[in-house]
Amino acid sequence: MQGKCEFCERDNVELTEHHLIPIQYGGRYLETCMICIPCHKQIHALYNNMELSYRLYTIKRLKNDYKLSRFIRWIQKQPSTAIVTVKKYRKRKNTRY
């Protein structure tokens, strides 16, 4: 599905559904948002599901997060056709869910 990412606000990008409260923590039927694949990957590369469910459970909170706001500023400069590689944050490299 093509459209505008609710996170980085780039237009004409491939969208995926992001559960603001992870399914693992009861978010299956709660609010979701449509975001582009690079944004979705970056969110999950930086934070585990517990942190997303207790601290970063709205688009506004995600956008105001320091690490993610830096990513947003960068990704907004990238064309919608760019293939973006996302690396796991150092603290999360050896962390399991």
C-alpha cells in the first residue's frame, strides 16, 4: 500500500501497520498507525516491545523521542524510493525479546 507515512510524513512510500501498543502487550485491537518500512524498522531496532508499550505508545511520543527525532530529520531528506539500511542500536544488539 502506497501513501503518506504518519511518522516521517514522506509521501508516496510503501506503508506498514504499526501497533502503537505491541500485540504482545494487548495491542491487537487497539490504535495503529500507517508508517513507512524504514521508520517501522528503526522504531523496533531502537526499542523493545516493553518500552514501546509503556513509554512510546503514541505517534506524538515517538516523534518527540530524542533518538527517533534525529532519525526523522534524516529520513525526511531521503527520496521515497531510497532503500534504507537500519542497524540495531548498540544496547539492543544482544537483547532478546
